[in-house]
Amino acid sequence: MKLSTESRVTLNQALSQYGLRSTRQREQVYSTLLSKHDHPTTDEIYTRAKGDMPTISLATVYNCLNTLVDCGLARQVNFERESTRYCLMEAKNVHYAHFHCKHTGKVHDIHIPAPVIAMLQKIMPEGFNAEKVELCFRGTAPCENESSED
Amino acid sequence: MKLSTESRVTLNQALSQYGLRSTRQREQVYSTLLSKHDHPTTDEIYTRAKGDMPTISLATVYNCLNTLVDCGLARQVNFERESTRYCLMEAKNVHYAHFHCKHTGKVHDIHIPAPVIAMLQKIMPEGFNAEKVELCFRGTAPCENESSED
DNA sequence: TTGATTCTAAGAATCATTCCAATTACATTA
DNA sequence: TAATGTAATTGGAATGATTCTTAGAATCAA
């Protein structure tokens, strides 16, 4: 799949904003992402990209995806992969979001008021039946003085 | 740490609902989770649990945690660990939640209306500065006929 | 107590991802 | 255009979290 001139310009601009070069491989991965608007895994992207560029390596696909995320053209459907964390199940009708502090790595509970929950339930289109909801934020938490959770 | 009688009853009831037994190891892991309300990783739980029960194995901690999640006493802070998926970054001020269908494994985009985003921003306590938000649902999507995304 | 079943322990296996060292490609200056 | 320095790519090894496997231990029902 060839990248349109327009998309190439978008890619070039985004990359050069961060002092990065546009390369054949980065164009390929970006083009792969553009060509089908689904939510492929790295391995799927690798397989698709190899159709056009048989020599591309998996490590490069990982690198290119990270680069695209860094320069704001793509995003990860799940936040970074790290060890799964556990907590006790909250009481019925009580909901917490989780806030991951990027500085400390700690996880904080954020209470979600009932009206927000109600609103979230309403955004689901017909036919979608959600059994679990996960809301999480990533950013900076208040400076560490008190003993907060991890 | 000893499990209170009350907590032991809670555990027993939850387990027996699913035809599962209460064992020393399951009590230990549950007790570990109860003793400190943070968001420990499996490995942290393993380390803490070993303080009381030096012979418990990591595999058992994994098993017990899965069991506790299955019977509704605990939950994972992040949904199941699987390959990271990628998509193109949406336009500014346009937000999508992701819906994971537990039958097909496919991921669907759910548009989040602006008022909901505004509401979500307001639930953050003073001092928390969220840079990214991830909202995801898990459940069943409408039956597969049309070509939906993955 | 017996027999059947469930659970645990320990280590091997798996899988996604990152790291590393050796090329290769690129942009710039001479 | 050639030389040079930097950035990017490769391919394989390494890592880390999690699951699998198998044998043995514990528990339950009769």
C-alpha cells in the first residue's frame, strides 16, 4: 500500500517536530495502520507490513509504533503493558477509576460518582452489553508527602 | 495476618457459590489483599503472603488471585494482559472508548460524547492532572454478521 | 478408611516485548 | 561526489510476566 502524498506530509511533519526522520519502514507502518482502521496487535501489523516490505523486522515494527505514538499519530488501545495489579472488589454500585502516576508509578483510586456511571452506561450503542467497565487516567498525581497508595 | 471470622465467611460463601473450596492458601491471599488496601502486583502479593506462609508458591498466588477474581472478591486493575493493540490517534476533542467482546476478542470503538468527557474531567480531585484517559468496556458485542472491527 | 476429586508446588514453557551489537541508510559538509 | 557522523534497522538473545504441566498432598463424600 502506498502512502498518499497527504499522509506522507502528515507523517513528515509529525516526525520532524520531534527531530525524527521519515524512513521507509516508518512510512510502511503508518500506511499499514491507515489502510485498515481496526485495532491490530504489533504482530498483526508486522504480518501486514511484511506483505509490502518482506524484509521489515518485528523489532522495527515495535520501534516504529513507539515512534508513531510518541509523535502523536497513533495510540495504544491499552496503556503500557506492565504487571497486572489487583485490589478488592468494591461494593455494588460503588465505582473507582484508577489513576496511574507517571512519576511514581503508583495507582490511586478516584471515586466515580453514580451519575457519571449512569452516563457511561448510556453511551453504549444498541446490542452492546458491558459487564465490566474500566476507567483509568494517566498523568501526575499530587506531590508525594502523605502516604498514598500504590 | 489472620482472617477475621467475618471475612472467612465471606470467602467461604463466595467460593462455595462456584463449587470451590476454601484452602489455607486462598485464605492467605485474600487476607493479604485485605490487610493493605493498595494495588499490589502478583509478585508483591507473593512476597507479602510469604511472610505468613513461607511455603506458598508464586503459581499458587496466581491461581488464588484468579480464583478470587472469578468468584467476585477481587478484581484486576487492568483488564487481562494481552498484546497491546494500536490505532490511529483520533482528532482533537474526539474520544473513543474501546469495547472488548469476550466472545470474539474483537475491539470496537464507542464514541464518547463531549459532555461525558467534560464530566469525566470533573471527577478528578485537586492536584491530579490527567494527560490520558482510557475508558474500556468488556462484555458482549452485537452478534457477528456485518464486518466489524477487531 | 477408601476412593475420587481438588488444590498446590516447582519448574519448564510460552509469549510479548525490549535490549544489544552489527550493519545499513541518510544528511551534511568538504 | 566522497567522506563522515548520526540515526535507524536487523536479527537474535535476553527479559519478565504469566501459564502450563505433572506429581504429590489435602480434602471431601460415602
